[in-house]
Amino acid sequence: MNRDILRLALPNILTNLTVPLLGMVDMHLMGYQDSASFMGAVALGGVIFNFVYWGFAFLRMSLSGMAAQAYGRGDKSEMAMLLFRGVFLALTAGIVLLLIQKGVIHLSLIILEGSEEVKLLAANYFYVRIWAAPAAIALMVINGWFLGMQNALYPMIISISINVVNIVSSFIFVKGLGMKVEGVALGSVVSQYVGIILSAILFLKKYKYILSYFRFKEIIKRSGLMAFMNVSGDIFLRTLCVIIVFTFFTSKSAGTGDLILAANSALLQFLFLFSYFLDGFAYAAEALVGKFTGSKNHLQLKKVVKNLFYWGAGFALVFVVVFALGGKFILLLFTNQDNVIEVAFRYLPWLIILPLTGFSSYIWDGIYIGVTASRLMRNTMLMAALVFFILFFSLRSSLGNHALWIAMNSFMLGRGLFQTFLYKKLPVFKGGK
């Protein structure tokens, strides 16, 4: 069982590690400009795209669990329809975003706090990067489907390629051509379309037979779309809670001042580094739990859940040690501005304990997605988000920025605890062999 977990987890870990690396490179490129406003602008622009893209992450999460169950049943027709419906919805969403881009950025900058300079730079970043939307959302779907097919290798190849192209392009545009925030945004656009081309090549190499199941009328059939959206709707609300919490976190950081925004943005890279690493095991959970749920193998299902938590706890302890011993060095990767490093270092202890408060939530997310328990997943996230806001508003007047980090740790811990309490309500864990 551990071999199966690592077979899926390790490629996903390698895949995910390139994502925070990209964020670190963007922070580095902007952190070595002549003002903290550039770091703040990329952070604020990133929040807007987190809101936009994470809003559609429900397509990937619902697809991977449903595809894994179809794979477990050996239902090739359903495997195909899930992919085609997902891509259809992704491309439609991407085109709509391009059409309403001005409204999205105007509303975002009204809601988000920050200086006028940061907001102007964030808008410039947005108007370039938004052109990657159709490709970026489609790639979520495609990678989710590959994972459901128990194939973690293709998403790894695609994601690493995307991020290498993104990093190289950003360096060329910023360092070589003298661009600022527009340069890192353009690097994202170029890389996403390279990713789409590569994913099409890989799909045709191994899954060309799926094309024989293509039926456009079946793709847009109301019953099929509704079945897909019923699961997706709950996961969308769950994801919306995550978006709201992280958007609020960055917005309140910006409202405190450009220096706190820059410091908190650098520290968030620690959280993203940890989360993308643990997501490797969450993705393995989606694939394996979905497969064993589809094949009704309850014994293997319970065994994989137990082993996943052993791996999650072990890596959480590793990250505690890394953050405690190497925190200041990691901060130097993002910026050479002494004032930003000094402020960030005050709040570093909250990041050191975060792996312990957060690891179980990532493992449970993968398990809940694998069994398509979208409603319970939604409910636990709503409760955790409520804890976040209650704590922040209770503590902000006395603790300031510390209140944000206490609330964030409590949010992560709450997710895991609520899911632990409710998992026995899942039908697949109520019995069976």
C-alpha cells in the first residue's frame, strides 16, 4: 500500500513543488525592485487570480474523484464523458472571464485594500495575465482527469514544464527586457498555452481511444451536466471559503500597510510550500480512495487512509524543523529589503507551528474528494471559516497582525478536526470488507 501511495504522491510532490518555486521567483524578481510596492502588487494580483482560478478548482477536484471511481468500475464511457464535460465547462468559463475582465478587476480593487500605487500595478498585472484563463482552467480539468486515471506522471511532466517555461520567460521579460509586473504576468500566459499543447500531445499518446467516445450531444446533456455539477457545486462552495479566507488575509495585510503586506506575502510562501507538498499525498488519496470506493474494496480503503495519515504526520514534523532552523534563510530568497525581513521575522513562529495545525486537513480533503463526500466537505470548511473570522475580529484590536496568523492557524486546525469528527458519517466507512 505504501508503494502505491508513493507511486502517486511523489510525482505530485515534484509537480507541486514547482508551483511555490514559481511564486518564490516572482517574489524574488519583484522583491529586488526599488520598492516594496512591486511585491505587494504581485501579491494583490495573485489574490485576484486565486479568487478566479481557485473558484474553478472545484472542476479539478470533483473530476478527479469521479474519474477515479469510474476507473475503479472500468467504465470507459463515463471516463470519457467526464473529461469532455470538464473541458467544455473550463473553456466556457475561460472565455466568459475574458469578456468580463474589466468588471472583475474593478470590483476586485474596490473590495481589496491597498495603496493606490499597489492597486495600479496590480491592475497592470491582471490585464496581462487574464489572457491565460482559458488554458489555465482547462489544465485544471485535464490534470484532474489524468489523476483519476491513476496517472500522476503526466500532470508532473505538464506542471514542471509549465513552471520551467514560466520562470525562464519571467526572467527574460523582467531581467532581459526591463519589464516589471507585466513581465511576470506575461510569463504566466506563455507557459499556460505551452502546457495545453503538451497535455494534448500526452493525451493522444496514451488515451487516444477516448476520442471514440466523443458525443457532443452527450457532453451537453442536462442529466450528465447536472450530475457533474451537483458534486461540483458543494466543492465550489468549499473552495469559495478557502478563497475568501486567503483573500481577506491579504486584503487586511494590505490595509495595514505596504510593509506588512510584503512581509505577510513572503511568509505565505512558507504556507504554500508546505501545502503544495502535502497536496501530493492529498492527490494520492483522491486517486486511491476513489479507485477503492469505485471497486467497493473497503479493506484496502481503510488501510490506505491509515497509511496516508502516517505519511502526513511525518512530513509535518520535517517542515517544523525546516522552518525553525532555516526560516530566515528562506526569507532572504524573497527579498533583500531589511525592513521587510525584520517585520516578517516577528511572525515567523506562527509559520513554524502551521505544519502541525494544518497537515490533517490536506489528507482529509483528498479522502473526502475520493469518496465524493462533497456536502460534508463543504460543511466542515464553512465551520472552519467561521472560526477564522470569529478569532480575527475578537483579537485584532489587541494583537494586530498576530491576530491574522492566529486565525489562519486555527482555520487550518479547524478543517482537520471537523473532518475527523464527521468522517464516520461517510457510508464507505460505516462497515464492509
